[in-house]
Amino acid sequence: MKKSQLSDKQLEDLLGQMPKIKDHRDSRDIYQNIAHRVEKRKKMPTWVIPGAALAAVLFLAFILSPGLMGNNYSEQKSMDSSSAKEENSSMEMDTAIGDDSAKVEKENTLMRDSADGKEKAEEFAAMNKANPYDGLISVYPDEFDTETSDIFTFAIPDQQAQAVVPITVTKAKETGKSWIESYTETMPQLNEEDWGLTDYYPMDASWSYDKATKTLTMDVKENHPYRYGSAAEVMFVDSMTQNFSDVGIEKMVLTTEGNPGIELGNYGSKEEFQLNTEATKRRAYLFLTVEGMPNPYLVPTKEQHKSIGDAFKEMWKGDEIGYLSPSLPENFKLAKTESNDKVLEITLTDDTKLQEDFMPNLEAILMTASEFDYKGVRFTNANIDQLGPFDLKEVLPLPLAPNKKQIESE
């Protein structure tokens, strides 16, 4: 409803101009009529008045609501719109934060995956570069490059001077140097005492090699240590024989300060002795256990055997004096052995069970087989397929030399 634009004075003048109205009814009639209505109102139920009041309130609210709600509705709509915008903004922010978090998490995951992948790649690369024969006793063909490296074996007496242990080291080839030069220059780099052996090298001697005659000459001083005691002279002859018999040298000439021969105790004066590969063939390899060493040393017997079967017999029992221990356990039993195209075929009995601790024994077998000119060893009826780096279903490679050690090049 629109608000009136007339003043109170104007309303009075307007009402004064309206025609007069007269009621011709008797006053008593008017009174009775009023009294009758009052009485009738008193008879109405008490609940009607609140109901009527409520209806009136609702009616007025309906009439006044458009005007009253005009500003309120706009304000409420504005508030709702603002709230909606804030909610949408909040939702968008939450979504943005969620997207950023997801993006960061994805990046972190990619970084972790990349780092893990890099680490795994490095591990695989290290595995590829790693020598599968690390920790084994002997040197094997796959870990040795003859084009770039030399292999040297030095026969070293043990600390009790009861056995001569062949120790093998490898060294990068040096341009312009002969094998014998590199060999003798490697002697000072040996660490015999660290290996539980006698400090034997370098030998106080000078060396020369005649390639045409395949003759190696060793010249010692007058007071050389190899002349005192039978053990010293035996160790000397055994060491020189093992060192040079299998490298193409056929004869060793001995001199003392340029004069022929050297004194070797019970041997007397010895001027030379022959070297040949047959002197270091068909031997069995036994164990020499040295305290502090992770593996036993493989030591060849002095005796030579007619067959691999005879060599196995000695490997089961050890040497005659009991100094070198057996390299084959009693529960290792053979059904048969035979040669097939230069491969030693070993058939095991059903009750022979190989375990991981058989590895040194296996290396003794492989080293012994190399003494009999076999090209490899194959096992039949083995209870396991893999032992260390060796696939027992395949022909096993033979070692090049026993008892490998590391040295530091000068």
C-alpha cells in the first residue's frame, strides 16, 4: 500500500465537506443491539480469538511481505550470492590446492620412482660389473682378460715350511716389458705374512732370460738364505719348479755372483735343473687351512697320479703325514667317472647331497681335473642345479690357477 500524501489539516477539510449522516433509531434500540452483540461475543469459544489473531497476523504478513521482503530479500539474495561465490571460491581453491597437492605428490612420486629406478639401475649395473667368482679360491677364465693382463703364480712356503702354496695374482700388462721382467718386479708387491704364509719374496737375486734357448738364469749372493737347512733347500727347488715349469721355461741356470752353481745344503752345489710341464701335472689338490683366511688353500700333492680316480682317492684321505687335509668329504660318493670329449663326467650316487658349503670341495675337483688336461667337468644326478656361480646342469669351466690374491700396483 502506498503511503498517503495528504496532511492532517487536508483530511479534516475533506471530511468536513462530506454529507452529514443521521441515525433515526431510538437510543434504546441501539443499546439493545450493542448489548446483544457483546453477549454474543462472550459466548464465542476462547480458542477462536487466538486463531483469529493468528489469521490476522498471517494476512497482514502476506500483504506486507513484498514490501518488507524487498530490501531483506535483496540483502538475503546478495548474502546468498556472496556465500555461494565464497563457497565456489573455496571449492575452487580447495580444488586448486588439491590439484597442486596431487601435482606435487605426482612429482614426488616420479622423483621417488626416478630415484628408485636410478638406484635399481645402478644396482643392476653393479651386478653386471660384479665378478660372479668373487669369494672363490681360484682364478677362472671369465674373470681374466689375457689381452690386457698377466697372470703370475708364486709358490710360497707356509709358516711351518711344511707345504708350498701356489698364490696367484693378476696384473695389467706393461708395454715394452717381458713376462719375466713383470714377474720379478711383482715380487715386492706380495703380502705373504698377511696371507698367513712365510715372507719369501722378493728373492735377493738377479734374473735374466734367454728366449732363444728358453733358459732362465738366477744369480744369488754368496750368503744367500737357500743354503741353510734341508727345509730351505727343498722349499727353494719346489718353489722354482712350480713358478716356472708351466710358462715355457725349460731350464733354470743357477749362479753365485756370476760363478756357476749355488750351494743348496744337502743338494751340494747345483748349477741347473730342468723345468717341464710334466713335473706339475696329474697331481691332486688338498686343503691347507690357515687361521684367519676365509677359504682353505688348495695345495697340490708332490705325488703324480696315473688317473683322475687315483687323484680322488688321495683327495678323500689327505697327505701321508696328515699335514694337508682331505679336500673331499666322506659322504661325497661317485657312481662312476668317465671322459667324454675331454669333459670329465661325474655321476653321483643317489645318497650324495650337495650343499652350499661344498664350494671349496668343488673347486678342488675342478683344479684337479685341470691337471689331467680336461676341458671341463659335468655332474650327473646332482641334487641341486646351482652352486655359487656354477650351473650344475652345464659343463663347468676349469680354473686357470689356484689361490687368487689381490695386490696393489706400484
